[in-house]
Amino acid sequence: METNRACYLACCFEVYDNVSKQYLDMNPFKPTCFGLCKPQFASYKDSCYLLYCIPMSWLWDCCCKPCFGELVTVAPFYCDCCPHTLCVRCCSTSFMCGTSDSQAFTEKLMAQVKASNAKGSHKGGAPVVADDKMARE
């Protein structure tokens, strides 16, 4: 996944591109702890909670969304033994901001990660992933 974030240097009055590239067979996309802990990406609406039960996504919507867009979070230690909401609400950290629709982006990203981590997906050298192109619009 390749991302580009334009940055502004106030001291030089310059704008530059901050390009990064992440591979689906590396962290935070691959399972850890012998495959027991799987990555779980979520929209900020699913993960911005105070004390697990007080929704705080309205704070992002009011203060940050107009400038940065929507936020995608990752719960790197998601495991099947815990309820989905516990891992996402308690362990999530910010992964990427600037998406126009974090729900749709998260769904496409999880489909890519699951396809990449499926058994037999790395035969022949290259991972097999879905054909949808994910774009931050």
C-alpha cells in the first residue's frame, strides 16, 4: 500500500511529498504470535471510545475531520478469544488519516489483508490479493 501525504515546511515556505510504502506481508498486516494474533483494522467510529463504553467519535468529527479527513485505526493484537469490540476499542492505534470514507476503506483493506494472509496465497512468489484498487479520495 503506497500513501502520499503533502507536508508544509513553514520555515522555508515549501511543500513536499511524504511518500511511504507498506507491504501486506509485513507488520501490521501479518498475524503474529504463531498466527494467533491477527491485525484488525477499523474505522474511528468503531474504535474511538473512552473507558470502552463512551463513544468519542464526535470529537474527531468536530475537531479533526474538517482538516484531516476520516481516521482508520488498527488493533494489532486482535485474537479470536476476545470479543471483537474489546480488542478494537481498547488496543487500537491510529493507522491512517485522510480517507473520505473510513468504513469503505477499512472493508477493502481487510479484504486485501485476508486474501494476502490466506493459506496458499504466496505460491509462486507473489501474494494473491483482491483486484480492487483502494484510493483515498
